[in-house]
Amino acid sequence: MTKVKAKKKVWVILGFSVLVLATTALTAVKKAPFPTPTGPYAVGTSQVELRDESRERKLLVQFYYPARGNGEASAPYTPNPEQLEADLNALYGVPRPLLRKITAAGVPVTPGAPPADTDEQFPLLLFSHGLNGSRYQNSFLLPELASQGYVIASIEHTGAASGTVLEDGSYGGIIPFDSIMLNEAFSTKMIEEWSADQRFVLDQIETLSRAGKLASGKLLDLEQAGVFGHSFGGATSAATLTLDTRFRAGINMDGFYFGEAHKTGFEQPFMELRADNKSAEEMSEKELKEWKFTREQYQNFLFDEWKKRIDSYARNGYESYAIRYANHMSFSDFSLMMPLGFLTAPHREAHHQLTTHLVLDFFNRHLKNAGAAEVPQGLIHYIKK
């Protein structure tokens, strides 16, 4: 090879490397694109802080509801981006530039928008985030549900949520993950507390709605309420169904069924969405170490005990879908933080679309008496109905 050709080759390699680095940097800071709701209604959002005097507990609740409006709408992802970034960085070690892909993004909803001008009333859905998640963590999903004719109340569970700043300026707090995974008594206590949160919020919504003090109150059909959540919030939703029959249906998005409520069980319709977990035999020693499980513990937690508890919970049967290539965070906004997503999270858009389809179809069938939509087959790994 001549010196001229060698130099030319070096410049080509350097140019390609610079292009790759520049592309990586740009995708690392580019704001996450949240999908525009596709339903017949614009989407409004509002926040309330509720205080449970009997437990000396404050809760922030974010509402999403069918609203009047046209054209483009946008609200900040969170009113407290710095606190959300600080908490998520402390929990996961994710660099702040990646966190800002979400915290600096806009969500296509309108704060304080007037409720939709209609005599129709819509089912209420209570949503609970995962342990150390936030009331905004499913912004890919909740606005879409509202646009399709639901009122959503997304609860932030104070003390185990990221980015919580209460109205008096106090900080809500986060909790070590090991507190749940390694301490059954503690996880049972937490499930009971979060379930009490869900039931208290429903009580308050009923009271505020009837007193005309809730912006979306006139839209509510309180006889048709559902409850759902991600991870620990999904497990809590199952527990709440055993205690409160005002909730007519529930969904768990990839949450292990902590606590003792499965021994009582419920009769309401129920669905679970699950990650595409490897079998115990397929797990490497390195992967098991990351889970902090032995092979036997992994098998029991994700398969044997999981199935035993859901079978005990859902006395009238249940629907279960495992989503191909999905991990635990695929059912939240967090996959949108990944840089070079076409390589690191190539199915995230499809996972979000499929999650939205399944959640909407389930609640449409059980709260609106709608016919079943066809189940997309591409990324459904396993179905039990």
C-alpha cells in the first residue's frame, strides 16, 4: 500500500469514528419523542395533593382526562426534573444527559384544559408506578388511554418514588430495592400501604367529584373503575382487588406478587403482561449474579412461585401475555433513555404500542362492554387466556 493510500485510509477511519461519536452524542441528548394520542379526545392534565389524616400521609395524584382542545399540546414531562434526575441517578447510576432525554421532554397533553364538552361519562383508571418510579413514568401510555375515553389518576406513592416534591417543598424520598427483594415482611407491609393508598385515592375522588371540586369530575363514571400498575404497582393492584370490589378489573405489568393477599384471591377480570425472561437453565452465572439470585431462587421467583400466586389470586381465571424481547422496564418510559436505541432497545416502540393495545383492549372489554380487538401476534411470546 502506498503512503497516499495509507493516509487516505486513516482519514476515512477517523472520519467514520467521528461520525459514530457525533451520532452517539446526538442520540444521547435528543429528547424522547412521546406519541401523540390517537383517540377522539384531546387530553388535559391536572395535579392534586391529597392528605390521609388517619395515616398522616400525603399523596400527589396526576390526572389525565378527555379534554376540549385542538392543535398541538405539550406539557413538561415533570415539574421537578432536577429531583427526578437526582433520584434516578442515585438508584441506577444513569448519567444525567441520558435522564434528560425524558426529564426535558414534552408530553402531548394540556395542563388545566377544560374537560371535554360531552354528556358521556368515562371509566376511572387508577395507576400505580413501580418501586421508586414516578407518577409520570408511563407517559407513553396514560395520555393515550385518556384520549380514548378514560379518566386516569396516576398515584405517586410517597417515600418510594423518584422526583416527589410535595406542595410544601418537602421531598418524598426513595427506598433501597433490596428492602423489597430480600425482606418478605417489609414487602408485605409496603403492599398493604400502597393498597391503602389506592383505596384512599378512590375514596377522595368520589368525595371531590360529588362536591364538584374535581376538574374532570363531571366526566367520571364511578361505577366503572379499574386499577393497574407497573412492577410493585402492578402487584399492589392485584392485592387491592381482593379488598375493594369497587374496582371492576385490574392489570399487572410485570410485578411479582408480593404479600399475602393472594391467599384470599379475587373474582374480577385480570390480566398480566410479562417480560420475556430466560429460563433458569439459560441463565449464565454472571446474569444470576446481577439478579442476586441462585439458579433455584431465580426459577422460584420468576416461574414457580409467580404462577402459584397468580393462580391463587385470580379465582375466575386471567389473561397472561409474555412480550418477546421485553425486559422489566419495557413497560415504562425508561427504555426511551437508551442511546442508539435502534441498537440498544430496537423493539421499544413496538413494546409500547403493544402494551397500549393490550391495556386499552382489556379495559374496553371489561369496563365498556366493547368487543375484543384482535391480538397482534408479532411480539406475543406466550398467551394464556
